[in-house]
Amino acid sequence: MSPELQQRVLSGIVMAAVVLAATWFGGLPFQMLAAAIALLVYFEWSRITRLTERNFTGNLVAWVAVILLAANIAFGDPDMSMPLLSGFAITVALMVMIGGGTWWLPGGLLYAGLSGVSLAAVRQGGAPGLAAILFLFAVVWATDILAYFIGRALRGPKLAPRISPGKTWSGAIGGTVSAVIAGAALTLAFFGRVSLWIVVLAFILSVASQIGDLFESFIKRRFGVKDSSHMIPGHGGVMDRVDGLVCAGFVLFLLALVSGPLRGHVDVTVAEFLFGL
């Protein structure tokens, strides 16, 4: 095994151990993990898009907003996270509209903020929250891993050659089918039953995960960057590792958020929305 591969494997084991331990315990450990992801994603976004050079004052304000939001995710009231994020994003957007600057600034604030808010919300709620976050992991990881191997084996037409030349339609379809199987298997293991609803959601989240992957590839290609950072030895940056996860998390969280008023109350947890509890 080459030194580079050894480094990649070792850092991967450490990452997996930290994430799975925080996931298992939930509560404060996972909330702190979600807050850290929000901060690191914004750091890498601002680095890729060169926000300090392009809009120093706006980036400083956005950093304050992300730090305050991360503090609320970790230690504050979960119900305040979305109002805080919305208020901060509107404020920064108005700064850009009035004073000029780049729209990558409010975009980065929303992307990083939703990363932390949505992941914390998915894990919320004890054992059902654990099942919900593991469902999300299963769908995203099955999509990512099987899309890679099936795409390499079958090849065929490219999915988005201008954005990510290595991705194929065969890999995308294979990853989605694998995600549906993984999501159904996890639901069966936790609840002893699988519904069409679970199959549909697994399909939607798998597609969202692949869109998230392509979106990050687009940003890096747009700014001529290979990796979002070199923070994780052998793996690149945090965004490189969580791009699909956070996009699928956005979709799951926002669907649950919208479903609350439709069900007659606003306090529907992601687990309740996902598993019909």
C-alpha cells in the first residue's frame, strides 16, 4: 500500500469514527458536529469563491452570521435556527443589492447554514432521529459508492461532461437503484416494514445527492479549483466529502418543514415525516 493510500485510509477511519460516534450519541455531540460542518463548509466556500478579495466587509458580516448560527445549532434552540438563517441571509443579500458585491456571498451563507441546520434537524428526536440520519447516510453512501463502481464497470454516455467528465448515466442510475435498496433495507431493519413512500423518498434523496455532487463540481470548475481545501489528508476538503450528503439533507429537511403546515401542525420532526410516526 502506497503512503498516499495509507494516509487516505487512516484519515477515512478517523472521520468515520468521529461521525458515527457523534451520530450514535446524538444530542450535543451531533449538534456540535453539524455546527462544525457549517463553519468548515463556509470557510471552504469563501476560499473557493475568493470572498475576502471580492467583498471583504460582506464576508466579515457573513462570518459573524455563520458563527452565531453555528453556536445556536450546537447550544441553542433548534426552532430558532431557520429564522436566524433566513434573517442573516436576507441581510447579506440586501447588502449585496444595495452596496454591490457578489451573489456568491449570500449563496455561501445559505449553503453552509443549511448544511448544519438540516443535519442537526434530521438527527433530532432520540431513536427515531437515529434511524432518520442513518437512512440519509445509507442512501447517500450507497449512491456515491455504487455509482462509482457501476459507472466504471458499465461506462456509457456521460452524465454531465462539462461539469464532471467522469460521471456516467449508468453510474447515476446504478447509484439510485442501490440507494433505494439501501434505504429500504435500513427501514426494514428498524421498523420491520417498507412502504412505497420510503422507496420514493430514497429515490428523491439519491437524485438530490448526485445534484449536490455536480453542484460542487460546477463551483470548483467555475473557479479553477481541484479540491475545496486540503483539510482532510488524502481526501481534500470537507465540501468534497459532504457535498451529496448536505444536498440530500437540505431536501429531506425542507420537505419535512413544508409538510408540517400541511398536516395541521408545525412541529413535525424529520423522522416523523420520513417514517410516518
